[in-house]
Amino acid sequence: MSSSMRIVIIEPDASGGMVHFAYMLGRGLSGLGARVTLITAHDYELSGLPHDFEVKTEFTLWSRMDSGRSNPQVDSWMGRLHRKVIRRAWRALRLSSEMWRVVGLVASGRPDIVLVRPFPLPGRGLMMAKLKRAGATLIEVSHEFEPRDAIDPLAARLERMLASTGSRSIDLRLFLGASVRERYALLHPRVPGRRLQVIPHGDGEMFELLADSDADLDGRFGIEDDDAVVLFFGNLRPSKGVSDLLAGFAGAKRPPNARLLVVGYPSPDVDAGALVEQARALGITDAVRFDFGYFPNELVAPMFRLARFVALPYRSATQSGPLHVAITFGKPVLATRTGGIVDVIEDEVNGLLVEPGDVPALSAALERMLSDDDLIERMSAAVTRDRARFRWSEVAARVLESAETVSSPDRS
């Protein structure tokens, strides 16, 4: 396949992990000679970074992140109804309308490849068919293909149904881990194996590009130079297991200088105030620091450098962006055996793995990683060696190699 092909990446999220992934993938593909266009929303947060590819801000949507909002939970039943039903329905219809318009623009340009992710939208099948008729090879990057968080069973079924529409038009699905691919293949046995490929999740190089070398995070978080910092970073969702982490930290035998830093933007289904109250009830308020706003990208690198290790006690997951940011900065990871995380973390080598929801095991692992300096040093060295596997040039090369398997004249 020619490296000078025209590739369009459609990513309506203008901030957060999805557009970070799209930006870095665009850089990687462009570095291999492809002509890349990223289509995103008007409030694109990475506009100040260097771009060797084209960006079009076509989507007009709501703001996903509000740095001033720390606890979005609304306790009244009217608030819950609005959040879970009315707002979600309105946003789905608005995104669907915007996606129709963008698909029309993309189809008119007749690109060689279009990269999308599995949006659960009304009319998705017709959208994918339109791109297919324009001659594009359609590649779906399956960050998540089934609901992660506990929602109403009927809503979950509807979400899965909407996300799967247009499946016949998709030429190739890319999964961020072999375990995730196996899960999809089990659920969809009729999809030919050659149309299900695995690529690595790229590292956190973007945060190195953005890093503020003069940041004073010790003061922001109330951290001393000799503190042993356990870091959780990422959007706060029920599936992230933060309440398990708080309970595990409280149950661990900790050195006096141990600190737990929880940094993330709460989803509408997470009550940030309840997490603060849980820490108080557990008696660990003095050792825990919360930062519930949308954390500035330029402060991510210095924050990771503060950490002794990173804790990601997910109850369910496909893959994890913060996991790969930890790899970027040579930080061992305490994680759970779920999704594609097991394809990245090797227990006792570059981190420790426990079962999701196993708080006693989480406490024991926290104790080890807080007390054993030799263990941390050995794991940090392994993480540093691992980084080469997750360079974005490698991710981009794997995308093009996978596309070749479905773009040959004899493809079925």
C-alpha cells in the first residue's frame, strides 16, 4: 500500500484522551508519508502543538470538559432523569446530525482510508455505507466496543446495537490488545479473523511536548519532596475503581510519607463528593489529595514525575491511556487483570496485577510497592525498556500494515 495515501481521522472529541490518540496517530501516519486530515470539533485543545498534517474543525458540539466543575452529581430524581435520559438522547441526536454533515464532506473528498471509532449513533449504518460507496477503506479503532459502566440493561443493549450498525461496511477493526480482540471475536464469531487486527496503544509523548518545566506541583498538591506518591490519573467513571483504591490504600500498612493522589475529571455518573466523604470515613484524609478538574495537559508530565508508581484499579477496561503515559515516564503500574491491560503489564516485571474489585489484594500490592525500593527500581527499568514497543511510529506502521491486508484486490 502506498504511503502517500490520503487518510482521514474522524474524532469529534476536541479534548481528552480520544483526540490525544488521534493527534499522535496523525503525526505517526504523516511521518510515514501519508497525507492525513484530522476532523474534530471547534474547541480543539491541541491547536498549539506542531502539526505536520491538516486539521479541520468541523464539528459544533457541547464542551466535554469544564475545568470549573468538580462535582457534577445531581441528587434529585429530576437531575438524574435529565442526565441519564434527556441529555444523553439530545446529545446523541446532535452528534448524529453533525456526523451526517461531516461524513458528507469526507465522502466528497474520496479519501483512501477513513479511521473512525464505534460511535453508538442513530443512522450509523447509513453513514458507514456512504463512506464505503465513496471508495474508502473503513477502519474502526475499537477503543471500546461494549458499555464499561453499569447502566440500565435496556440502554446498554441499545448502545451495543447502535454501535454495531454498519458492521458490514467496516473493512477492518483494530484492537488495542490481543485480549480485547479475543473478546470481540468471541462475541462476533461471524466476523472473519483477518478483519480483526491488533495494534499497540501509543505512549504519552504528547505530554513531553507540552510539559511545563517550571510547574510547582508540590505546592498545588501539598506534597513534600520525600513523599512516596501513589498516582491515579484519568477521567473518573464508575468502572475506574477509585473507591476500591481508597479502601485498598486505607487497608495497607503504609509508611508515614505515603500519599495517594487522585487526579481526574468526574463523569456525570461519579459523585466526587462521595469519594471525599469515603476518604474521611476511612480516616485517610490527611494522606489523600484530590484534584477533580480537567487537569492541564502541560502539567501531566511533571505530575507523573512526582509519582513513585501509578495505580489503575479498573473494574473493567479495554485499554488505558494513563497506563501508557506511565510507561512514558518510566513508572511501574499497579493494575487489575482486565481487558488489554494484561497485554501491557506483566505481573512482577513492569508492575503488579490483582483481580478487579479485590480490595485486600490491592492493599497487599500497595504495601509492597510503597515499601520495597528494589522492586520499584527493577520495575522502573523494565518499564523504560518497554517504551520502544509503544512509539507512535510503530503504531502507525502497524495501522498501515493492517490496512494492507484488507485493501488488496482479492479482499473478500
